[in-house]
Amino acid sequence: MDLAFTPEDIAFRDEVRAFVAANLDRDIADKVAAGKHLVRDDYMRWQQALGRKGWLVYTWPKKHGGPGWSVTQRYIFENVCAEMNAPGIIPFGTKMVGPVIYTFGSEEQKARFLPDIRESTLWWCQGYSEPGSGSDLASLRTRAVRDGDHYVVNGSKTWNTMGHWADWIFCLVRTDTDAKQQEGISFLLIDMKTPGITVKPIIMADGGHEVNEVFFDDVRVPVGNLVGKEGEGWTYAKFLLANERLGIAAIPQSKRGVETLKEIARAETDNGRPLIEDSSFRDKLADLDIQVTALEFTELRALSTMAVGGAPGPEVSFLKIRGSEIQQRITELAVEAVGYYAMPYQPSLLWQGANEEPIGPAYAHQSAPRYFNVRKTSIYGGSNEIQKNVISKMVLGL
Amino acid sequence: MDLKLSAGDEAFRDEVRAFAAANLPASVVAKTWSGRHFEREDHMAWQRALGRKGWLTYTWPKKYGGPGWNVTQRFLFENVLAEIGAPRILPFGVKMVGPVIYTFGTEEQKARFLPGIRESSVSWCQGYSEPGAGSDLASLRARAVREGDHYVVNGQKTWTSFAHWGDWIFCLVRTDPDKKPQEGISFLLIDMKTPGVTVRPIIMLDGAHHVNDVFLDNVRVPVENRIGQEGAGWTCAKFLLANERLGIAEVPASKRGVQGLRDIARAEGLSDDPSFRDKISDIDLQVAALEMSELRVLSDMAAGGAPGPEVSTLKVRGSEIQQRIAELACEAVGDYGAPYQPELLFRDSNESGIGADHAVPAAARYFNMRKTSIYGGTNEIQKNVMSKMVLGL
Amino acid sequence: MDLSYSDEQKQIKEGVERFVREEYAFETRRKIAATPRGWLPGNWAKFAELGWLGMAFSEEDGGFGGGAVETSIIMEAFGSGLVLEPYLPTVLLGGGALALGGSKAQKDALLAPMIEGKKQFAFAYVEKQSRYNLADVAVTARKDGAGYVLDGHKGVVYNAASADQIFVTARTAGGQRDGKGVTLFVVDADAAGLSRRDYPTQDSLRASELTFRNVKVGADAVIGTLDEGASLVERVVDRAIVGICAEAVGCMDAVNKATLEYIKTRKQFGVAIGKFQVLQHRMVDCFTNAQEARSMTLMASLKIDDPDVDTSRKAASGAKVQIGKSGKFVGQSAVQMHGGMGVTDELSVSHYFKRLTMIDTMFGSQQHHLTRYGNISMAA
Ligand SMILES: Cc1cc2nc3c(=O)[nH]c(=O)nc-3n(C[C@H](O)[C@H](O)[C@H](O)COP(=O)(O)OP(=O)(O)OC[C@H]3O[C@@H](n4cnc5c(N)ncnc54)[C@H](O)[C@@H]3O)c2cc1C
Ligand SMILES: Cc1cc2nc3c(=O)[nH]c(=O)nc-3n(C[C@H](O)[C@H](O)[C@H](O)COP(=O)(O)OP(=O)(O)OC[C@H]3O[C@@H](n4cnc5c(N)ncnc54)[C@H](O)[C@@H]3O)c2cc1C
């Protein structure tokens, strides 16, 4: 057991730092630092840079093009990227559908889809949820009927994150209505340009457009786009959810968030003194810091189990729960810190990256929208209530 | 709408103060302030004094010997007693079985039992819970079989507060095992001196002896000790629970508790510590909100409404507040919460404590107060009740 | 002691509730928010006609002799419909300042027409550095002949774009954070040298940044006593706090109702999600939080005019702490129990949540008022 980095680890960290410094475009890092929303091109530029270096799919096994890093190296990589204000890697290709394809897909599918994910030339989105199927995902009703070499897909998906930027969508569809709920589901890859697909924006509480409804109207999908076996989609979905839950804790981002919060508290004043000297605000910061540390060490414990060959068990659910609560708490404290200047609403600054002058301090205008927006973290990826149900059943045996 | 007291109210308050000052021994009050436990006689002597004045059963209707006070007077009475540091009035006779008897009992039963309660010459305890029937009270199994003019009762009650002080116990017993659980239950009054009644102490986590197991072994109870019809016990029990829930919020005691907390903070040099100040202010405000909520319920009742299931919320918040006060006292005294000094807590002793006086009971109280979210229907059960009865879920 | 509404109060309550029901359906509100002003003059005229603008002012001042309880009744109903009309800046703040500090002439000139619906106000008391300290005032008012010249910046001034008059705190003596030396002025919104930057707020209201450059006012622009404006503003704000607490209570009740309805109808796993005990208990906690908020607001409305200033200060701060705490819990829980729908713009939930969040900041956060409350009660 050892917390210290080896000289090799330190060399690796320096290498990552140098790479990020040389390859992360300044405008992107500035946006991330300022908490602005990124556009598709921002993500793509960064991910393609990583892709060229072979680092984008850093969690993949070597034989599928991963860099073969140790757990420590992954940890260092994620933390350096967050510290240096790199955008978060969009998980849909790299952490979700990629692993499903290399684990359950055919050789042809691997050859066809994995390179684009590794290089980030295509944008993927996730088509699971439906209006009637949120927490109860297995009740989904989007129907795929076999018609010769194709499936004909009808139905609607909702809450598709960044579906409006996507080239491909991976979907859970119902191929058999007579089987038990979980057994009639299949996993399909669908080109978003296929005729019959319509994407309609959903506007979020902060005024932003990040999720969509996706309608399928007689969409013809080649049978070759079915991953694994018909009717086994649920197994793949569960596999993927376990993967999703781990990264969703967003610890490196939260660490950066705490630092940003401290900077805000240094800049804000209360009775002429920096807010960071206010004992009650300090208490809150300290409390948050400790929560992040506890979560990070818990994740490190999980990673170290994985390093010696263990699989992430259902207990990782609580990383998701705590991670989301911490993300929320950071934004809540930011609102508290900026006070009245959380009130002005400047969507053009948020969304269009306009050059409009902020009304309050530069960090203030996005504090409230972020707070509103981040309420999503305890809802998506399996709501926190559902995560607790999972722990209660799978870990505690209740 | 008005929060102000009339001149009459103020005069009333002074009268209560004067009465309490004249009738409460300083040694008893001192126990309140130092957080020590009372003896049976501390309670009984004080209750007898109130009884002689006609104030013990202050919530009863006039025709059963209540003083006929309005809501404001009751409020003032409870607050003055708490401020002064009087022992709380034990609820088992006054707030529990008394109202059941005057509501559901026969004239004979009223004549026989109410005076003893009004004068506090008889001490009561409550025999509801059983080892297998806690939250799910209706599953209780203590069996009463009719034999001529008697019921023969067999079974076990548990968690019976002050059974070791009790002259009488009111029990829920199963008289018909074939009916639906709620319908086969009857309400019996049992003299604790009846042969076959055995009381065994349960020691609590702080070392206190408040609760007991009560074993009932072929206990013969005259049929005339049954309140209401055979099988109507559940109705009596529910009526009583609603009454119980209101007083259980213990707002006046919590107000005193916050005051005590401020004194401790001063003594511990914490009154200028901003975070501890915040914590005291926060609990102070929680008490204020609870008090106002209770006043709103009382004011509705004064206007003729009955306390609805939403009073469950008062019980939940009241217990959380009592616990929080105890927790903060523990936080305030620091390391001197650690020494365990039962001789100071439970016995009349002149020994001085290891730390400051206020530190002696701090931890024990914190541990002990965990009970408040468990008894009287756990907080989880209260929320179930609210969810069903108030929210319709 | 009596906590029931009088018949007149019940009538007011019914009237405002009816207005909200009939004129403030959520989609209507969305349209009102999108108009250039952000509120409807027609509604304002209705408020005047129904006497709501003068409700809390004495008959002497041209009002109807009500008080904080009546104000709370109105604000609570407004909260339930997220009403956008600028009642708070105009009636509670501007009107409040006139009632507490205005001279007879000022009341005649400003308060009477306000009550008739002919004047709107804004109240400029925030500065970039001031946070919640009402005496942290850097805007200066320099003596100039009989009058004064104002210079400096005020921030987040609600309703400034629609206001006829702006009430503004300025320093006439002392250092930047001295309690003494702050004076409250009333300035015409179109005064030369006064410029505005207008914007919407998170919760669909309108506010502005105001810059004063050599703005000249006469001696009659002083409200109350020269140099003693800080305590006047504190009293005005404390009374306004009771008003927004009542508004928050209205928000909480409405959003709780919507959430309860949602969890009774939304089905997952073949049952209404309200059958799951975690949601049931959370809903109960929401209900409890709203009840406590109501209790504290009621208490504040009954104590806010107490002659003992510490009593009224504690009442305002106490209610504000409770509102902050309850509002956060209820708002966050409502969103959570709605699942994805809770974070959309489409349903009213997120709009209640946003308003409750802004109310927590307005006039001082939960933390600010907790500290203020502690300072008073530990001193006692
Ligand atoms: C911003 C955002 C982005 C998203 N991105 C995607 C995406 O890219 N692709 C995709 O497929 N989906 C996506 N989702 C959908 C997300 O997975 C669902 O919102 C989530 O599964 C919850 O479903 P729901 O919104 O229908 O809520 P519901 O399932 O209706 O839940 C409502 C409430 O009930 C509770 N609840 C439900 N069942 C239970 C139970 N058994 N026990 C206790 N409580 C329960 C929930 O916890 C929640 O509080 C996204 C959602 C959001 C908000
Ligand atoms: C100090 C003390 C004094 C008491 N005095 C008396 C007395 O004088 N007379 C008397 O008759 N009784 C008395 N009681 C008993 C008291 O009423 C019971 O303890 C109480 O009803 C809970 O029952 P239980 O202890 O069996 O817990 P259980 O019912 O076993 O409950 C254990 C836990 O499960 C939870 N739980 C149970 N059912 C549900 C559900 N449906 N949903 C969610 N959660 C649930 C409970 O909330 C609790 O957290 C006393 C108890 C204490 C601690």
C-alpha cells in the first residue's frame, strides 16, 4: 500500500502535462475555466488531439487500441486534464458504446466502428430513455421489426444528451413483445442520417439546449448494426451502466470545482473582507473539500481492486450518488458566494460565447444556471434513488 | 390575528408562576437544571400539588374536572412550568388513559378512576408494545380469555415506561384471535398488584432504568375493567395516539433546552464562536417554527377543529429538535462529555462532577434522547401516516 | 392570542387567489415574461382597482389600514402563481420607505399616486461590493447648494426600467461602511446623468445596473433624516422580507402540490412512483418544510411592527432563515421527484425552484440572517 507516486509516475505526469499544454487549444481551456458551455467543435478538436496521441480511449484494453495504462496512470491522466481545464471526454463513444462493441460486437463491427471512436471522427449519443421509460428502463417500447435484411424502427427516445450533434445513436429497442420485458430488448446502432429520424430540442431549466427527443418513424436499420444477439440487449445495457457509473462521479472535475470556488471566495468580499476569511463560508468549503477527498479515496480503493483483477461491483453505485451530490453542492456554494450577482440572466454569454460584458464579476453570471443545471446529476445515469435501490438489493441483500 | 397577550393572560401567567414558585421544592428544580433524573416522589409530589389546585388535568373538559382553560392559557401554563424547571407531567394518566376513560368509559369507571388521576394519587403506565409488536402494534398477542366475570390475561408487554412506579397499567390485549388484527383487540385496566404481574427492568444505553418488561401470567382482571366494548380497543388506542402526538413535541422543554445550551456555550467560552453560535441560532429557530406550528394547530382546535393527522409532523420535528439540542450540548462540553458518572445522574448525591456540572449529563442525555424518534410511533411510521392520511399517497 | 384570519382578510385572500387562478396560468405567465416590460399594465391597473396597492398603508396615507398580515396574504397568493408584476419594489420597498420615512409632501406626491396605480418604484440599495450590508454604501451624495449631487453605481435594481422614481441609498457622511452617514434619496428615473443597463433575472423578472454621474436632486429628495438612512432602509427591508417570505410560502405550497400530483400520476415499474417509500417520506418532508416556513412567516408578520427593534429584526431574520432552508429543500426535492422533467424549462417546477433560489439570496442569504439572528439573541 502506497500513496506516493513512483519516479515513473512522475515522469508520466510530466508527459501528460506537456501534451496538454501543447495540444489543448487556449480558447477551449479558457471556456472550461470560465465555466462556459462548449460547442461540438470544441470537444471534437480536443478529443481528436487525444485520439491522434492514442490517449482518447485510455480505458480500453491494449488490443483494441488502448494505451495499456495502469490504474495510477489513468488517475494521473484524468486529474492532469481536469487541472489544466481540458473538457471532459464525452462518454458516449469512448466509455459506453465502444466497450460494448469490443466486448459483444462482431469482428466486422469492431473494424467498422472502433477506429472512429478512437479518433473521435464520429459523435455518438445514447438512446435508452423513453417518455414512459425512465427509471424503469426495461419497460421501453420503441419497436424494431425485422423486415428482410433490415429492422424497421418506430418509437421515440428522450433525454438524448447532445443528440443534435450526433452522427450515430446506440439504442435499446424492443424486438420481441412476447418475451419477458428484459428479454425482448436488442441493442442497435443507428446512423442519425437515416430517413425517418427527427430530433427535437428540450430546453432545460437554465435555458440551455443539451438534450433532445428523438423520433423514429419507419427507420430502416441494417441487420448488421445489431450488436450481439437479438434479445440480449439488456445484458449489454447493464454492462454499460456499470461502466457509466464509475466515471460519472466526476471527481477530478469536482476537485477543480472546489479550487474555482475558493478563487471566487477570495474575490468576493463581505464587509470589506474576502469571503474566504468568513468562518462560516470557510467551514462550508472545508466540509466540501473533505467530502471530495473521501470520495476520491473511495474511488481509488475501487480502482485498486480493479487493478488486481476485480470487477467494479454494484457498490460503485455510491460513488455516483456521492459524486453527484458533491457536484451539486459545489454549484450551490457558488451561488451563495456570489450573492446578488447570481441574479442577472445572461444567456448570450452562456450559450453563444458572446462578447457581451458580464453584469457582475466574470465568474458570477453562470453560477445560478449551473446550480439549476447540475440538479440533473442526481437524476441521469440512474437516479440516486435507483442507485440506492441497487445497493440495497445487490450489496446489502435487502 | 394577534400574538399579543391580554392583561388577563398576563395576570394568569403571574398566577402560575407564583404557584409554581410556592410549590416546587428547590431541590427538584435543581435536578432539572443539572440534567439529573427525578425520583418517583419528585413527580408525584408536584403532581399532587397541581391536582389540589385543579390544574393537573388542565387539558380535560370542565365537566370532568378540568379548569376550562382556553388555548392561550394552556400554552402559558406549559411554558411557565418549563421555564421554571418543573418536572414534566407524566402523561400516562393525565393525557392518555384519563381521556380514554372519560370518552369511552362507563359512569362507574369514570367515578372510580378519574379522581385518582386528577389528584395523582394513582400512577399509571402504558402497556401497548410487545416484543413482536412495535411499529406494527395491531399484531399484538397478549391474550385475554373470558372466564366468567374475569379475563385471564397471558402475555408480555415491553418498553413499559415507569411500570416500576406504576399502580395501574392500561393494556391492549387480544380478546378474539379469529377477527382481523385490529378488530380482536380490547382495552383493559389492570391493577399492577394483581397476582401474576411481574415487572423486569430494561436498562437503557445511558444506564437509566425507565422502561421495563411486564409479564402477565394468568392475571385475572375483572370484566368491569374493560373500557368500551370488547373488540373496540383499537379505536381507544387510536384516539389516544392522536392525543399523545400533540404533547410529545415538547416545545416548552425544548425552549428551556435552548436556553440551557446558551448558558453552556457561555460557560464553555463558545458564545463568540461563530459556528457554534450559528448552530444555536439554527436550533432556536427550529424551536420557534415548531412552536408556531403548534400554535396554529391549537388555534384551529380553539376554532372547533380536531387535530388532524398532520400533527404527526409536530412529533417528528419535536423529537428531532430534542435530539439536536442534546447533540449540541455534547458538542459543547467536549472531552468532559466522556466521564460516566451514574451516581450523579440517577441518585440524589452531593458529590461533585468530574467536569463542569453541565457536562455531567451531556453524553448520557444525547444517548437517551435517541428514544424520542422511536417511541410514540417512530418517525418513519409518522411519515407513513402523513403520507397516507395527509398526502393521499 | 389569535391566529385566524378575519372575514376581511379571508376576502382579500380569496380575491388574490382568484386573480392568480384566472390570470396567471403557467403558460400565460410565460407570455407575460416575454413581453418587453416583463409584466402587464392591465394587471397593475387591476391591483389598484382592487385596492391591493394600498392595502398595507394607513388610511391617513391614503391606504386601507392593513398591515403585514394583509401584505403576506397578497404575496403568498402571488408566489403561488409566480406573479411577475413589480409589487415588491413598488409597494413594499418604495411604498414602504415613503410610509416609514416620507414627509407629508412626499407622500402626497408619490405614495398617493402609487396607490392609485399611477407610479412605479425601484429601490437601489445593492452595490457590487456591498453583499448584504445595507450600510456598505459607496455611492456618494455631495452637498450642492440646497440640494445634492449623486455619483456611483448601484446593482441588481429590480424594476428600474419600469419605475418612475428610484429610491437610492447614498453616502452623505462617514466611511464606506459606517452605519451613520447613509441617506435615502428619491430620484426621478429620467434624471439627467442616470444611466441604466437592463437585463432579465434568472427567475424571469427585470433588473438593472444603475450608474449615477452628477445626478442633481433637490433637498426635498431626502427621505427621512439626513445621515440616518441606514436604519430606515433596514426597517423597510425587514418588512419587505416578510413579504417575500410569504411569496416563498406560496411558491412552496404550489410546487408541493404539483409534485404530489406528479408522483401520484407518473408510473414506473407498473405503479405510481408515489408508492415508493423514499418518495413518500421526501414528500412528507417537503410538506413539513412548507408548514414550518408558513409558521415562521406568520410569526414574522405578527411581530414585524413590534416597537422593540430587536424583536422585529429577529422576526425578519428568523423567517428568512427558515425560508432559505425550506425553499432549498422543497425546490430541490420537487426537481428530483420529477426526474428528467424537473430540469426542463417546460414544467413550472423548475421555475418555482429558480424563484425560491433567488428569494434565498434577496435581502440576505440564510447564512447572513442566521448570523444576524445570533448576534441579536446571544447579546440578549
Ligand atoms: C440532463 C439529462 C441527460 C440525459 N441524457 C440521457 C441520454 O443521453 N440518453 C438516455 O437514454 N437517457 C438520458 N437521460 C435520461 C435519464 O437516464 C432519466 O432521466 C433517468 O433514468 C430517470 O428517468 P425519468 O426522468 O423518467 O424519471 P422517473 O423514472 O419518472 O423518476 C421520477 C422520480 O421517481 C424516482 N423513482 C422512480 N422509480 C423509483 C423506485 N423504484 N424507487 C424509488 N424512487 C423511484 C426517481 O428516482 C425520480 O426521483 C438524461 C436525463 C437528463 C436529466
Ligand atoms: C424509551 C422508550 C419508552 C417507551 N415507552 C413505552 C410505553 O410506555 N408503553 C408502550 O407500550 N410502549 C413504549 N415504547 C415502545 C415504542 O412505542 C416502540 O419502541 C415503537 O413503537 C417502535 O417499536 P419497536 O421498538 O419494536 O421497533 P420496530 O417496530 O421493530 O422498528 C424498527 C425500525 O424499523 C422501522 N419501521 C418499522 N416499520 C416500518 C414501516 N412500515 N416503514 C418504515 N419503517 C418502519 C422503525 O421506524 C424503526 O426505525 C417505548 C419505547 C422506548 C424506546
